[in-house]
Amino acid sequence: MRRATMYHCVAGKEDLLAELLESTVTPSPASARRLLTAGDTAAEDRLRGLCRSDAALLCGGPCNLGALYVLPGVRAERFADFHRVRRPRQLRRCGSWA
């Protein structure tokens, strides 16, 4: 894709980065809700399903989108929506709710 074509779809690099970041976290809560309601499936199998879904989302494409999480610029306020969705998942994974 040429740069001119890309910037026709997004306003700039930060918007493109925000779209990419948000695309890595927004499917997970929906998957988690769906798996929570699958009461006929063992909890460990549902958790495995969520992990598999997250791994496929991050590793299934041609690029490692998970690497974007550690970019210094991602801490900016512009990416607050991404952090709002991602933060509760981080805390749960670490075993802390504070």
C-alpha cells in the first residue's frame, strides 16, 4: 500500500497506531463474555480458549502487533482508549485488582 493511499484512510501515524492497538484488545472482552456464558464447558477449558484466542489475535497476522505495546509513544493520552480496555486484563493476569 502506498503512503498516499494509507493516509486517505487515517489522519496520521498516531491514528493508524491507535487503530492497530485497539484492534488487539477490543475482541478479547467479547470473547471473554462469550466464554463466561458457556456454562457447559469447564472453566479451565474456557480459560484455554481465551488464551488461544488472544494468542491467535496477536500472532496470527504477518506482523507482531504485540510489539507495539512497548513503544514509548503508546503511553501518550492519545491512546487512552487502548489502555482503558487493556488495563483490567493486565491486573487480572497479575493477580491484583488494585
